[in-house]
Amino acid sequence: MDFDLSWVLWGLPVAFVLGWVASRFDLRQLRVENRRAPKAYFRGLNFLLNEQQDQAIDAFIEAVQNDPDTSELHFALGNLFRRRGEYERAVRVHEHLLSRGDLSRADRQRAQHDLALDYLKAGLLDRAEEALRKLEGTPFESQALLALLAIYERTRDWSQASEIASKLDASGQGNFGARQAHYLCEQASTLAPDEAEKALRKAMKVAPAAPRPAIELAALQRRAGDSAAAFDTLTRVAQSAPSAIPLMAKPLTNAAAAAGRQGQALEMLRASYDVAPSLDVLEAIVALEPDATVARDWYVKHLEREPSLVAASKWLAGEKLEHEQFHPRVQSALDHAVKPLTRYRCAACGFEAKQHFWQCPGCQAWDSYPARRVEEL
């Protein structure tokens, strides 16, 4: 059977035309998809800049559906979900990213970090800890260590917090000596007296200028009946950290009275008051002053230096008024008015408390409470 070449000649143009039509269709479809994805993406950015997060999320979801391989859109979606408090959706987005086999190493580490942040914001601290531990040796290690430190402080796991603080100190992220001293003091509060003393002395070596270890060691010595040792401990810390004298004024007074060293304590407190007048130091001086008249004159002396309602109330409490029958009511009103002025205030968040805290209960900052009452700030 002879092969007819005319069919081949006719077929070549037909095949060329069909191929050209198919290629044009594919190119047109590709152009449509390429136009659609960027359009949705930029629309989402526009909504985001105008703080319209709901519309931005819808636009980004549309863009992801058109191009599911775009990792940047997934990161944007995950961050938006986390900012809105939709932590479960943020976790799903970042877990989906981590499950992809084609994800680059840098993007995988970034997704792991974002997943840890999702867990942190959601309050899932155990999962956050596990996710953060996986970031060791990555560019996110420093941020992960700081987040781990916050977790261990929040859960009061002081031994783990100490380990992380040591790593941060070694990596040059700052000086964590004072923080380490606080951890040792926190641990000492749960130990037997002998072990507690060892922990406190270690804290004093770690942070020689920190007043807390010495103040708590003096309290431990007082409970053991060694008032002289407690007085010596407080005297040393008064020399190394004079700004903390208002915090130790009362325990110093008690230790001095028990050890029979009132004169030495009174001299030290007067010298401190001359440099920096303080309500707590004033009260300690009044308590130690042997002459009651001289002691009361200290309130007037303080009023000459500082316009203090607290000192005025203290002075007025011991005075005889012309209308003495009204004195109790007047004094009660003054005492009520000065109560807020005798509180301590966190310099970081403004949280006020009746007692001094080494770590703010409000913002968790360390050493954020000045050794001064609200009236003195």
C-alpha cells in the first residue's frame, strides 16, 4: 500500500495551528492567574494599612488559594490571626508551613519561631517551651531564650530560669547577674535555714551590689536569734547600696534594738537622711531617738525640707489641739488621705502596692520599684 504524502503536508499546518491555539490558551490562563493573585495580595495590604483586618484576611486567603505555594502569604496570614487572637488558626497556618517539604531552611526556622509565638500568646506554655527549644542554634535563638526565661519566671521554675540566664549572659545578651541573684533568693525562701543561707551568700557573690540577698540574709539571721550578725549584714549592704537604705531602715532598727546598738544605727540613719531625706529613714530615726521631744521635732524638720502630708499627719497625731474633741475625726481623715501616698509604685507599669516588690506583680519587671513611697516620687 502506497503512503500518500499529501496527508502529511495537510497535517503539518493543522498541527501547527492547534499547537499555537493551545499555547495561547495556556498563556492567557497563566496571565489571568498571575493578575488575580497579586491583585488580591495588594488589596490585602491596602486593607492591612487601613487597619481593616477582617477584609485583609479575606484578601490574603483568596491570594493563598490562587497560589498555595507562596510562603510569604502564609506568614502574613498567620501573623494576622495571632494579632486578632485567633491562635488556633495561626497555629494551623504555621503547622501547615512546617509540614511542607519544599520550605527553605530559613523559612522553616521562621515558621517554627512564629509557631512558638502562637503558643505563647495562647497561654500554652508547655507547647511554647517545646517549640522554643527547637530554635537552639538558629538566628532566633536569642529571642527564644528570652521567651523561655519569661516562661520559667512566670511558672516560678527558678532553676531552669537560672540556666537560661546563664546562657544569655554567656552569649553577650546582657548582664544577668542581678537576675540570677533574685532567682537564688526565690529558691532560698523554700529551703531549710542552712541551705537558704548558702543560697543567699552565693547570691551576694553573684551580684555584690544587689541589696536583696543581704536584706534577706539579715532576716534569716534575726530569725535564728543572731541580731548582731543581722545588724552587721545590713550595715555592709548600706555601704554598698545606699539607695536601698529606706528598704532596710525598719529591719536595721529592729536588729539594732535587739543587739543594743541603737547609737550606731541612729548615726548611720542620720547620715543617710542628710544626703537623701526619706519617710522610712525618718520613721526609723524617730523610733531610735531616745528623747521623745527630739524625736517629734524630726517631723517638723522633715516638713522644712519636704512638703509631706505623711509627716504632717504623723506630727499632728501627737499634738493637743484647741478643739481636742474633733481631733480623732480629723486624724482619721488625714490617715485615710495619706494611705495612697505611702504605697510603692512600679516605674515600668505604674502598678501600686502597699509593700515593696522585687518583681512587679503587674508587668513582671525586676527591680522596677524604687525604694521610695509614692509621695516622695
